[in-house]
Amino acid sequence: MERSERVVLENMCMIRDGTKVLVEDKIGEDCRGIIFPGGHVEKDEPIVDSVVREIQEETGLTIEDPVLCGVKNWIDEDGIRYIVFLFRAEKFSGTLTSSSEGQVFWVEIDQVLDLPWIWGMDKLMRIFAGGEFSEFFLNAKDGWAPLMK
């Protein structure tokens, strides 16, 4: 029985500052809309290091002590599994600066779901909130029906 598969690793981080969270209006080719900042894990890169690097590249901020709170994953039509490690952070330094990947800005956490989010953000917020779920899984073979565990 085959136990390996092709996988793409990514990360996303909800950075909180009091009652506000940092969001990004992503303008990438494969992802458009409001999202928490993050990106790809590079080959041989530790996962926590990847989220610190991506946040710095996309926001100008250096986060400290990011906490892994769950995963979003899906199996694309081509059979590749995508795993997004979901982090929370409340400690950071630096000057907020947008990048070529999108405009970054603060929004009140209770207004988050009023924004034009990527698909499924309502479910991801339940993971970022902690406790209720730790995994959001999608499968193209099931018509992209979400499964929360």
C-alpha cells in the first residue's frame, strides 16, 4: 500500500492586536480576496520559520511565538494534497508595510466576516478561535464539501 503522496505545504497566520486582526487583500494569480497573510513553506524549511518569514515578507512585521491552531487541507483534482498550517500570533514588531502580494490593513475582529473573504473563511475563523475544530478538509471528489473535525 502506497503511503506517500505529492504535497504542497503552506501557512496562514491570524495576527491579533487587541480587538483587531491583520488582513491582506490578496492579488495573486491563484488567490484573490481578503485573507490572513501567509504563503508557501520552502523546501527543507521548518514550518514555524516559514510563517515568520512569510509574515515579514508580506506585512513588514516580525511575529514572535506563533501558535499552531489547526490545518486546512484539500486534495486537488490533480491528486496533489495542499496542507495549510494555521497559526495565531499576538506578539510582533516592525512597521506595517504592504507587499506586491496585496494591501495589508487592520480590521475589528467582529467585522472580519463582513469582508469579501476567500471561500470558507467562516469555517477557518472557527479554527482560529480555538477549541471547537482543528481541521478543515475539502475533497474535489466530494464536490468540495467541507468537513470540520
